[in-house]
Amino acid sequence: MRSLLFFLVWGVSAPLWAAHGYALWGDLKYPVGFSHFDYVNPNAPKGGELRLVSNLRVSTFDKYNPFTIKGSAPAYLTDLMFDSLLTGSLDETASGYGLLARDVEVAADGMSATFHIAPEARFHNGEPVLAQDVKHSFDTLMGPHTSPSFKSQLEDVAGLDVLAERTVRYRFKKPNRELPLKVGGLPVFSRQWGVENGRPKSFDQVVTDIPIGSGPYKIGPVRFGKDITYVRDPNYWAKDLNVKRGTNNFERITVKIYKDNTARLEALKAGEFDLMRFFSAGDWARRVSGKRFDTGELVKAEFKHSLPSGFQSYVLNTRRGNFKDVRIRQALGLALDYEWMNRQMFYNSYQRVNGLFGNTDCQARGVPGPEEIALMDPWRKDIPAAAFGPMALAPRTDGDSSLRANLRQAQALLKAAGWEVRDGALRNAQGKAFEVEYLDSNEGGARVISPWARNLEKLGIKLNFRPVDFALYQQRLQKFEFDITSLAYAGTHNPGQEYADMFGSAAADLEDSGNLSGVKSPAIDALINKMTSARTKTELLPACRALERVIAHSHLLIPQWTAGTHRIVYNSWRITKPATMPPYAQGETWAIDTWWAK
């Protein structure tokens, strides 16, 4: 925390980066010895309770281990119970400041990062956080019983060495600007978690063992199927640390569980919890009203943010025969009438998603520049020809465009792919009808799917809506047993190795990976590698823009919609907020982290 900062560009003769934090591009906002983050109230009172509602998709939980593949853990458990070596700020896009680590050193060749653990760091059981605990956590997360996303995102990490009782060094397979942040952000837990009768259990058998972390909260009262309460640790070791000052202000955080959307909306109106973020434009426009709103107890507010728009999309599983042909995938997208849906169903409250990197510097526009062409050219045979032209734009049905024209284009694409309408259905040369299934964990999704299904029916395609409970939904996604589903990808200002998990060839056959589309492309792999190995932002931008073009023109995803605000209802009589919202904060996490009780 007290060491000096030296800027390093890999390849330049410089000793190392040694600092109280690490920034992707060498531009830490907060200097050595800063007192607190600008967006917190450092004098916020401690105490009281924040009552939240669990995400609608997670109807309940059956384990306390958030890192294993099977089962569902309670909402917010990871953030509240596990500290990491570094922690990010909500007013920067790619920085990490010392939390468990007092400081971080990155070698001049970019091949390692060394972290010095703060002597005062303690787990919930009072034991010190030591280098062996960091190594145990890393080895466990990279082991056979955890989500493969850890392995995909940390593919370039060669290993971790214990140099001293409180010093660890991560070794990298190659220079990668983001790896110090990636490894610095990994959750750290005690070697004693899961130890029974003096012997450690297999990690997949660590299910309801209470986690031994070093975060600000511990698990309190639990009513399975109803709620879970996190209780602030009075002995939290970092409560006076600058990166934690003004945060974790609630004595208790209770997360309530409701079986359906109607029940939780009525519970909000009845004052049963204090804050709820809205994702439904219909609910926000027509159902957020009542006596408590009239009195000012419940406040309906929109908070503008600067987050990436993300790429919430319908995902087409190219492992399925019908979706292997890009022409078929493009035709399905042409049948989606977003403008009608936004007008008739969403109260014109959304904007259409386009590409992977909307609202960031990585967003591709117009035709590719010479740097992008140079990156794509060696892979021309593996890249759709259209990617070398203007950036793909989602089909429109307003202005000079129309649904009728889009459907005609879709018919031509389907015919070219060997599908024509016969006997009232779209059929291939063998006479097989074109029928696909849309998988969802929410029966309410049928309302949004219905307009698309009606348009597909005009093409002779039958789209079946299949709602299942969340556990089965999760299991089928893990095993890639679906045709089409919908996912909200968060997006990022600084894309990196996580895109290998979402679109890399190696992840396509890895159960529970993020590559739900099943794409396998050497061109995409090469562009992701160029993106992750970029040493400067000037090198990054052509790589991520080229990647966005290739993904968009491959029609693996049918873009949905996004909003530039967080829509939140909160109880102004029970909780209050800081003066401003930091630009890169998520709605609920901002409240959990920095609001306080009245």
C-alpha cells in the first residue's frame, strides 16, 4: 500500500510495476495513501438492515459453495464473504487496488506478478490469510470440480509459487496485460474450509459447509426456500482500510426469495423489502404504483450509467444441425421485429443491441480500418466475406425497411440453404420440417417470444417455447442441450481472456463453459489471442473491433435490447444513498456496497 508507482510498457527496459494497485493501461486514478474512493460517504453510519429480493431465475438455493458446478448458491454470497488480493473501484474501468494484498509487483517482461499479503488480513475464524491459502484457493478453482470458466479465463497462468509466508508469485505463460487483474480478483478462502475430522473433503463434496472467507459478512439466519441473512463481521479485518471505508454499512443484509414475479412485485408494494431493480419495461411503466409511492416511502428512480451496453442476445446453438449454416441463422434474425416489440411491448424504453462492445471504445463502426483488415486477412477463408465490409447492423422494420422485405430476404436465404415451404411447413430435401425449441426458465418469457414465433411461422418454421425450472434449465445449458436460449452478457470496456470462454474453440466442447453457441473458428481464436496479448490500447482496439465484426457477421447471436439506466425502486424511509452513483456501478451492488440505513 505504501510502495511507489512506476509505469511499465512491456518490452521497454524498466525494472517493474510496483504499486498499491494495478491499472491495465498504467493510469491508476487514486494515488498512494488515498483515504477513500470518491463515490462513498466515508462517514456513513453503520447498522440497520437492507432487505433485498433474489433474482427471479434463482427460486431457491441448495448449497453454500458458489464455485462448484452442481446446484445453486445464494445470491450475493461470493461478493459478501470472499475478499480477493485486489479490489476494483466503481469509477474506473480497469484498475485494482490492494485489499488482501498490500501491494503488487509486475515483472518487466510481463511474465509474473507478485503480491505481498497484508499482515493484518484475517479469515472469519480469526486465522491469518497466508500465501498457502492463496495457493490452495487458486489450485482448487483450477481443479476438476469447479466451473471451466476459471480455467478458460486463466489459461495463460502457468502456476503460483509461495515465496514467503505472506508472498505469492503468479507465473504467466506469456505477457498478458489483464492477468494481474484476473488473478488479483480471484476469491481467496481458507484451507480449513471443507476439512472434516482433520482431513479435507473433495471440493465437490463441500456443499453446505459454511464458507471460511475473509469478506465483510458471514452467513446468519437461513430459512431454506424463503430467505438468507448475511451478518456483518464485527471483527472484519479491513473495515478501516481505504478501499473499504464508507462501504459495507448495513449490519444485516437479508435476501428474500419469491416464486414468481407477481409475488415479489406485490411484496415490494407491501414494504417487505427495501430495494428492487426492474428489468421489465411493462412492470416499470404500469405496475410500479400504490399508496407507498404516493406517500414517498417508495421512490421510483432511474440512474444513468456509463456501463457497456453488453450483448443480451438469443443464442443459437450451432452444435445442432439446423444452425450449422450461417444463412439459416441470419434468416432467423430477420424474422425478429424489434421495432414493433419496442413500441408495443417495451414502451419505447430500450435500444437495440448491436455487436459485442456497444458504448465502449471497442465498438466497430463503418468499414474496417487497415489495422483490422491486417488482422483478419490471414484468416479470410474462415471469416464471412461480409465482415470485410460495413459493420453488421441489426435488421430494422421502420423507415425504408419493413418486416415484409426482411421475411422475403429470409426466404431467399433459407431456399439457398436447401429449405422450402411444402405442405404448410418449411422442409429440407428429405422432407423434414424445420422445428426448433426455445428454452427458458421463466414461463413469462412466452410473451416476448410470441411475436417472433408468429413471424417465423410465416416462413414455415415452428418455434416451440419450453419453460423448465431453473435447476433443469441450468443443467441443460451446462450440457448444451438446447436449440435457442436467451442470455444477458454484461459486456466490458476492456475485453480479455473471458472471450476465449465465450467464443473460443477449446471451450466449445467443455461442459459448463461459456461457449453456448458452440462456435469453433481459428480466426476467432486468433483475434481473441491478439486482443488478450495487446500491450497498449492502440493494439487492443483493432483486435476487439475485428473480433466484433466476425462474431456479428457469423450470426451466432440474435441481438436483443439494452437500456442506459438502472431502474430502481427503493424505500426512502429505511435506506439512503450517496450523493452520486459512480459511472460503472451495477444497481444492486452499488446499494449493497455504499448505501446505509436511516
